Amino acid sequence: MTFDPFGDFFNSFFIIFIIIAVVVVVFMIIIFIVIIRALIGGGKRSEKRKQQLSPAKAYPDTVYNTKETTQICQYCGEKIDDNANICPQCGENLK
């Protein structure tokens, strides 16, 4: 068996070229599948995503009407419930 530098070089180059070509083809197939899935809609995840991103959501009235229903006792200055008749802190009649 003799050493042929050009034959060995081209054989190793051919093997490396085949490996790179296979990797590129696999990469292109993956990109093609991702593009097709994006155009079609993507399946179950896209439906969940559409529900998450829906622009019109009905919010309850409590979100916008958050008025505080408290009052301040005129005798001790304690913050108490708006419909309380007697201050729980000092015991004075409020009405």
C-alpha cells in the first residue's frame, strides 16, 4: 500500500463535503417544516395563543369601579367602614 497525498486529501474532502451536505439538507427541511406550520396555523398551540392574545375581553365592573367605601371617624380619626354607625376604635356614635 502506497501513500498517495492527493487521493487521501480528496477522499477526506469528499467525506467532509458529504457530512456538510447532509447537515445543510436536514437544516433546510427543518426550516421548511417550520414555515409550513406557520402558514397553516401551527396546530393546538396557535389556538391557545389566539385565545391569550384576544383584544376584546369583558372585564367585570369591579375593575373600573374601585371606590373606597370607608370613612374617617370624626372623634378619633380612625379609618372605618362607610356604613358603620358606631366607631369600633373609640365607640362613639357616628350618625
